Amino acid sequence: IKMTTKSKIASAKARISQKIGLSYTKKFINFSDPISDVDYKLKIEEAKNEDGETVVKVSLPEEKNFFRGVKFSEKIRLEKMRDGQWVKILRAKFGAGAEELFGVTELHEESELEARDIRIIAAVEKLLAGNAHKVKIKKIASPRTRVHKAHA
């Protein structure tokens, strides 16, 4: 059996997790935001150490857009820290012309939680608490695409 690069990385993560006493799981879910009427394919990673402390990462799909004529891509990750607080990590890469306009070509920073982020966190918390029957969740194969629902 020939392993792909992704499967080699996943295998290495699992071995490292076992060595340092972590229980590591990864899931993909489809989250339908009732307010914005947008479907997000989320990647949820959960790690528990020997003391039972849990760290959770929720990755949203990459978004591509333009700002003041400059192309950029944005990745958002929500992380639950060991103290139970959630933080939002924003990473944006800007295309040609960004350095002249903004003085930067890339951002990597903590950002304030938005209403959408709070709704996603609530759904993930319900899922992790074992109340999956209360949350509409559909397992999917890939977190790459974001689907907009058609308005009737």
C-alpha cells in the first residue's frame, strides 16, 4: 500500500500524540448557519492529554476575495484553550500590490469572535458534549468547499 503525503502526516501526528499521552481525533462536519444561510464544511480536531484536559481546533474553509483591488485568501481557525476560552486565529495572504497599499503581504493574528463564530462554537460544544442529536450534522469527505444555499 502506497501512502500519500497527507496520510504520512496524519500517521506521524498519531504517533506523536501517542508518545506524549494525547488522545487525538479529527472529524469533518457540515454546519448550516441559520442566520447567514451559508453552509460551512468544518474540520474539528480534538486532543486530550493524560489529565483529561481537552484542546479543540475548528478550521473553517479557506475564503478568497478582493479588498481594494488586491486579491487575498483568508483562513480562520477557532481554538478552545485548556482554560475553556475560545480564540479566533486569522491568517490572510495578500496578492500583488498589497505591500504597496497595506505595508504587509501576510497577516497572522488573534481576532475578535464574530456572531458567526459564536454560533459555530455553540454547535461544536454541543457535539463534543455528546448531544449530537440536537445539532444537524452530516459527515462529509472534504473541508475544501463552501456552498451557498439558493434563495427561494
